[in-house]
Amino acid sequence: MTASAISLDVAEVEALLARIAPLVPKADYECLKALVGTLIEVTRLARQRGATIARLRRMLGQTSSEKTANVVGAKGTAAPASDGSPTASGQDGPVTDEPSGGEPKDEPANDTGSAAKGNDKPRRKGHGRIPGSAYASESIAVPHPTLCTGQQCPACAHGALYAMKEPASCVRVFGQAPLVALRWDCERLRCSGCQQVFTAPLPEQARGPKHSESAASIMIVHRYGMGMPLHRLEIMQRLLGVPVPASTQWEIARDHAQEVLPVYDVLVSLAANAPLVHNDDTYVRILELMGKRRNKLIAAGDLDLPDRTGLFTTGIVAHTATGPIALFASGRQHAGENLADLLDRRDPALAPPMLMCDGLDRNLPFEHAVVLANCLAHGRRHVVDEVDNHPELCAHLLAEIGKVFANDAKCRKGGVTGEARLAFHQQESGPVMAGLRAWIEDLVANKRVEPNSGLGGALQYLLKRWKPLTLFLRAVDAPINNNLCERALKQAIRQRRASLFFRSMNGALVGDVYTALIVTTQLHRGDPFRYLTALFTNYKAVAAAPKDWLPWNYEEALARLDQRQAQAA
């Protein structure tokens, strides 16, 4: 039986509830009132312009976490072992399933009742306060007004005062606009006889372009690092008395992109020769390739493959000898095609790289050989979706996969070498995965799970991709999930949600270059603002030797420049 949609008038519903109230018990009336209120609220939210399933789920108290304790319950006692009996490992430990969130998260510092509730997860150390040393601001030395080093102690009159190693620090935070303008009013003098004007010369700080290198950096970090739309920054600056139009911001970012392209090209070359790469896709909006603009391009014959309508931002994270490099490519090509373009620059003498991605075929670079590893977290996610339909079977699957993630977390926490990690996984995770595969094959062979059901599809997904899913049992440094690339892609997703679209392919290219530099700097625990400022300020030195100005070694280049300038002075 299907229910037809009706139009609800809140006043009529309230009148109806008032008529029903004296006819039913009070407890039944309160339950009915709550149900009707929920229906009205869901209807109101669904009619809003920004309504999403995620918002409705949050309103109804549904969690989006995929942790085993959340999807099958904290006890997990319904998980059967491979022989059909309950397993002793049904209850997950604190790090048994971290596939979708990366590093394990600490408990809140103020959670004083976790131990009393039986939670064995260790609490975070510290009190949550930020030390003064964490503020990257210029410190101001404050001498004692009446005492000095070597003076006799005024308290005991015996000892001598000496300076302590650590001063007593006080931090006070002030507010200001992201972009601050300084104005110099140069005095002008006019001769009463010849009328010649004499103007005071500008100080050194006032010389240069109107928008300094640091101003360009903060605009770019706001737009491509934080996802703030140019128009929103324009409004903020106008309200704070330092107007900077959105068009000016774009022109500055576009013009400065030429100064960082040499460094970006070096990063691309290093990534192309990396032994391990991750890739994934998310969608993007580029107005030049959408709607009426796209139709004009097709009519003029300027758009190849006119049947292709998808627009993607591909994220590629490459593991190199010096650390991770993040690259982004926005346009009509999907992840596999963008990775193929990158591998075209690979040294042919090198062995094929290891590729970590999800199970979609469009992630594969055709005409390029790779050692394929698939994301175990994606395989696990298909099982999570079926927990409500098959709680016991899914609980066992999640518990066994959780053991593998727990083993990998131990290796990560211990900082072991790649060879030691491989040996540990072969010893600890190998039997787990072998037993899990035999258990899945038994379910399928004996038709204990309907092949066309959701769980049947999830099991087939695992079996079909079993070899790439278990590459971490055969290859050194093979990852077990694609979390690193998915976290990098969140930068592009943040931009899409806040700024909505790129106007043109050129705008998308500029965004990809800056996002790659910003994310790569963050992966190396650096400061993107300071890094971009250094590149813009020393663009001639960057163009001459871009390999010396990468996110992980540019500070050494800055030190060499400062030393040369000091010697010249």
C-alpha cells in the first residue's frame, strides 16, 4: 500500500490534536503529538532550498559515523564466527576501525567520566590550553622596572638575582582585517617664485606594488586554502575599511600564478616518478563547460567528445623520497586520464608505480602499467550499508576487517619500517584475511546470502577485488586505504561548497596550482602563507633554481639569500 502526499495546514493539525486529546490516554496523546510534530518539521526542512538527506538524518539523530561500535552496537555480541558460532572478538577495541577517519581521535580533555562509564580509551594528555610559544607573533621583551641581574635580593638580602631561562609570558590577541592598508602622506613644498614642487621621498616600506607579496598570499590562502569566495572577502574588507574588490583579488592571484609555475612543474615531475600514488575524483562546476556556454562551444566545434558531460576535480597524492606531494586537476577528464597524463612524464626506466584507489575502473590509467591496490575502507563501507538487513553477518565482517586496521594502526603508532610492517601484516593480518575470504566464499557457495541482495553485492565487491584489496600482504609500503587522497580532496570540496564554481578553465587551472602548493605545504607541516610570500618575494631566484624552493626546503634557500645580503652589506 502506498501513501499519497497531502497538504498539511499547521493550524488544522493543531485543532485536530485538540479534538483527539480528551478521547485517548495522555501517554498515547503525547506520542501522537510527537509523531505529528516530527512529520511537520521534516516537511518544513524538506521544502527548504538547501535541504539534504544529511540534514534530515542529523535532525532525526542518525549518526554518519562508520565505526563498528556505532553501526552494530557497542557490544557486538551478535557477530558469528566462521563456523556460525559467536566470536570472542565481536567487541572492537578503541582502534579497530579507523578506515574512514585516518588517525585515531583522542578523548576530549574535559571528559572526566569516561573511566567511570567503562570506556578504556586513554584520555588525551594536557589541559587543552595553548602555550604562548604556539603563537607565531613577535615577542616583546619587558625588563623589570626596579631590579636587574646581579642585584642583591630585596626579600632576603643575602642572595644575588639572576635571569631565569624562561620568562613569564602574557599573550593578548587583537583583531584586524585580513588585509591591512598603510597610507603615507608625503609632505609637498612649493616654491613661491618658480612654483616648483618638492615632495618628500617615500620610505622603503612604501615602495613596490600597491598590493604587497604578503597581501597576495593571504588572498590566495583565503580563497584556495580556506575556500572563502572572493566576493565574501571583498565584503569583509569593505566593512573593515580596507576595500579590495573581488576582481582585483582575482587579477592578483592570476598574475602571481606565473611566479610559482616553475615550482609547480618540479612537484609534478617528482610526483610522476614516485613509487606510490593515490588518486580519486570529486565533481566540480566550471561555468565555461556548462549550460549555454557549453552548447556554444559544441556548435562552434571547439569541444571534443561532445557527449561527455561530467566535470571532475582529480586529487593525486604521490609518496616521494622527500615526502607526499598533492596535485589537483579540474576539467572534463576523470582520475584515470589525469593520472595517465602524469605518468607520461615518468622515467621509463623505473618500475610501474603502486596505485591506491577505489574499485572504479575510471581511476585506472589506461596504457600505463601499475601495481593496483584497492581501498579496504571502501569495501568495508558496502558492508556498513547492510548492517540493518544482516546484523550478525555484517558484525562479523566488520570485526574481522577491524582487526586488520588495528594492526595497521599499531605499525603506524610504532613507526616501524616498511619491511617490518609487511612482516607484521603477513603474520597477524594474513590469517584474518584468509579466514574471512573462506567464510565469504562459504556464504556465497551455500547461498546463505541472496546474490542480488545488497549484502550479496558487497560480498561480490570484496571477492572480485580481493587481490588488490590485500596488496598490503605482499608489497612493502602498500597502503590499506585511500584516506590520504580523500583528505586532500576535502580541500577541493570545501572550495566547491563555499565558492560554488570556477568561471573558466583558466580559473580552474589557477586554482589547481595554488591548491596543490597549499596542500603539499600542509602535508609537510608548513605554513602556506609564509611559503607563498617567500615565492612571490623571491620570484627571480625561484625561476633560476625552482628545486631549491619546494615546500620542504625553501627555508634553507631563504637563509642562503639572507646570508648573501648580509655579506654584501
